[in-house]
Amino acid sequence: MGQEEAFSEAVFIFDGGEIAEEMHFTDFEACLTGEAKLEAYAASVVSGMYVVIGTGLAVRGVVCFSLGIDENGAADSSFSVPLQHLASVAGGGPDLGCGPIRLACRSQCPVSWHAHNLWEPEGDGDANPLAQAQSAVWTNRLGYNQQTVSSQGPSLEFDALHETDDTSFDVSFEGVEDLGEAGDAGINGEASPPPNETSTANETPPANGAGTANGTRESKDVEGDDPFARHSRNMLQRKIERTFGEEGTVSLQKLIVQHSEQTDVLMSKHRADLEQQQQTYLDQIRRCRDEIQKLKSELRHEQARSQRLQQLLRGELP
């Protein structure tokens, strides 16, 4: 009997070692594309946490990332950390109360060249950022459904990696001890199929002899696949469809128009910034000129006063 679990995503922003802001992942994507801003964190580098949430509001995966915010509250446009991919391939993390999670951080980054953009979740007890994240998810300010987390887009269903008779399941991660032989198989990237799956693979093929190889391959792809990897691929597919359409193609004319629009927006922004800088410099020059004129006037006054005193001393004035 297969089990299914839905996943959703959230992003937490930390400030002073505590969660200062919670948002859905789509809201965070809007910040990355410039559609929204984080003005409260202008001119700073924030510590963010991408969180994969499973059924029962259980944190299943975490990526601790850093993000630069400019003086206008806009996120760094060069941010390129693949949060969903890192979460899907990350090694084992601590047990936050619902089994060990997957964790990508500076000291444990599955893609080494992204490690410098990650940070380390350090702290004891409830002060640990990971514990704070699980507590925030349980508080559920973002309004996720506790049974089927699907507030972001359509519901995504995944098979459990391992099944037991009492309908509970375990997920194996690297670095997590005492998970038994099934956990060892999960660490090596090979999920051991339940007995019923083996018997299904050995069933008599259809009369026409077709579909045996395909059926075995499809069963392997669906039942032995990693739910986080499938989740990441589905999210990537949706992004491609949003960008290029369902057919996966886009006309050259459309690309030219999009490029021209982006160029016009950037030119307008830089032109406005340049005009603002020029106006600032002109105002400074004007103030300096006024100050110089004032000093010259005071100097002339002092010179005239000094000359009059000298004349009084020589007796030239009555």
C-alpha cells in the first residue's frame, strides 16, 4: 500500500538570530525578480532559510542561504543559489521532531561552489535556527493545511521512500546514524523496494508481450525515485512552462521584445540614478559657492574694520 506526501515551500528571514519574517516561496521569488522589495533590510546581507514542508507541518529539508539587499530594498539580481536543487540532494541533518531532515549549509553543501553563499545554523536548544524554523512552521502563520500542504500551486504527491507494516515510514539521509539497513540503502541512493513491489515486477506480462520492460522501468522511476528530486524537477518544469509556454518554445521576436523591455527598464533606472546623482552634486556645489561668498563678505568686513582701527591708531581719523 503506497503512501503519498505533499510538499510545499517557505522562506524565513533571520535578523538578530531570530526569525523576523516568513513568506511563501512564490513571494520570495517575486523579491528575486524585482516585483517586490525587502525595504526593512535595505543595504544589508540577510540570512535566509529555504524550508521544505511536508505533511503534518514537518520540516523535511532546509537550505541556509545569504542574500544581499541594496539600499533601495531590492534583492541582489545576481543571486543564483539553486535552493530547490540543493534541498533535494542535501545530506542528512538533525531530527527536529519528525525524523531527520535534509540540510544544506556552509559546512555541508552538496554543490561546493555555492558554499560561500550559505551560512551555518548554530545555536543550542530553542535558539538554534533549525529549531526556530520547525517551531515557526508548527505555529503556521502562513496558513498551511496540516494534512496536505499545497498552498503553493497544485498539490504535489510523492511515494514514501520506505514503508513499514504500521503505515509509518522512515527517510534515510547521509550522516544520520542508527537507521538500519534501509537507511544504508538510502544513503547509497538506492531505495529498497517493499515486498509487494518485487512481486508486482515479477507478475506475468500482458498477452502481447509488450510493456514488460517499460512497465519495469516506469515502476522503478515512480517507486524508487527520491521525492525531493521529483519535487525539484516539477518546480523546474513549471518555471520552464511559465517562461517558454507549455510547448517549451518561444519565438525569436518574443525574445527580442523581452530583451528590449528589460534593457529599457535598466536604462531608465540608471538614467534616473544618474540624474539624481547629478542633482545631488549640483546642490553640493551651490552650497559650497554660497559658503565661499559668505566667507568673502566676512573677510571684506574684517579688512575694513582692521583698516579703520589702524587709522585710529595713527590719528588719521578724528
